[in-house]
Amino acid sequence: MPKFKVMIQGVNIPMNDGLYGFYTTRFIQALDAKRAELKVVDQIRVEFRETHSVASLNSAKASMDLKDIQQVDNFPRRRGGGFCWFDQAEDGSGQSALDLEREVYWV
């Protein structure tokens, strides 16, 4: 079965103290790229429900988008997991944190 490296970006995720976004890269086996993407998004949803204090993942603004997908020959020895978080708060200049370099938080 083909192996894929899938990078997902989440945005407008409401947490207790504001809106956050994340990047995550996952490795998965699937019959094709579309199925790999759907499996990874489902895994992320399950992980959020089990481990993260999220105010409402059903928010109309919250979304996950495919940023990159590549078929790979082998999985890396350490596949990782988790999320690279960024704060989407405004900095007062009218520019969103999505457009600025910000400190990231690893979960």
C-alpha cells in the first residue's frame, strides 16, 4: 500500500485564551492521496477530542487545509506527531499573526 507524507494547516481554532492555528506533518498508508488526506484529518479530529482543551472545534471559522502531500518510499524512523501552534491574535498593526513571524508552541 502506498505511503504518504501529509502536511495540514489548521486555522481559527478557538482555545480558552484566543484563536490559534497549527501545522502538523503526518505519515500514513492509504490507497491514494485523497484517502491519505481524509485519514489524517480524521486522526487529527480524534486527537483533539482526546487530548486538547479546545473551546469548540465545531466553530464555523475553524478549518483544516491540506498544505502538501507527497508519496514516499519509506516512513522515517521517528514519525513524530503533535502540532506546531501559532497565535492568530492581532498585534495592533492590523496585520494578522498569520502574516508575521511569531513564536510557536509545541504540544
